[in-house]
Amino acid sequence: MTYRAGLALGILLGVLAGIALVALLLKKKVLDMHFDERQELARGKAFQYGFLTLLAAAYAYGVSDVVLGRWCDVLTGVSICIALSVCVFAVACILKDAYLSLQERPRAVMTLFALLSAVNLGLGGMYAASGDLMQDGVLTFRAVNPIFGAATLVILVVYIVNHLLRDREEAE
């Protein structure tokens, strides 16, 4: 019982820290969240893609659990579905230049993504080294950190590549 209470407390503290970070970024005007009409339309389409990805991923996770047996715990499976859908949303927004508002500072947001990737992938590496990622052949909740680390890294790489390609096009 103590282990589960500690786990629940850890998840709660992580969520509260995330909310506090977003509130701080909004207060410091790093996250502006004011988009023009073209961006709003593109974001709406990206939300559709992300939602459909979430539905497909959740269904695929359920089917895989039935067909393969329990290969990961529920929190990990749900996290994979969420990470996939968030990646699809973000990549669709980035490709349509609707990821950041016109007033947001891309460098600050991308620095945050680089930091989130590094921390989560670092924790994942620690868990892998200690053997905590798998238990009795089942992927444990410890895999959530590297899953979200990989998702934020994908978003960061797509943003940087898109930014570099746009700069090259403008230079020509």
C-alpha cells in the first residue's frame, strides 16, 4: 500500500509541477497562445489528426493486449497512445506554421523542449541501466519518461528541421 501511495503522490507532484511550469511560462509571456485565423484553422485540423491518432492508438493498444497478452502496464500503454497523438498534433502544426503564435519566442519554447527531452531520456537511461523498465517481461510505468522524452525530441527535431528549411527557402 505504501508503494502505491508513493507512486500516486509522485504522479500528483509531477502533474502539479507541469501545471506550475505552464503557468510560469504564460506569465512570462513565453507561451502567448494567440493565433491568427490561418493558424487556428491549421490547429483545428491538427487536433483532428491527433484525436484520430489517439483513437487508433488506443484501439491498437487494446488489440495488442488481447493478441500478445500483457506486454506493458496500463499507464505505459496509455502514455504511448498519448505521446503518439501529441506528436501527430505537434508535427501537423509545425508543418503548417501553426505551432507557435506570432508573439511567442521560439528559442525559449525549443529550449524547454530540449530540457524536457534530456531530463526524460536521462531518467529513462537510468531506469534501463538499473533494470527497472521491464519486470517479468512487462514494460513498467518507468518507461513513461523515455516515451515522453522521445516524443518531445521528435517534436524538437521536426521544428528545427522545418525552421532550417524555411530559412533556406527565404534565403533563395
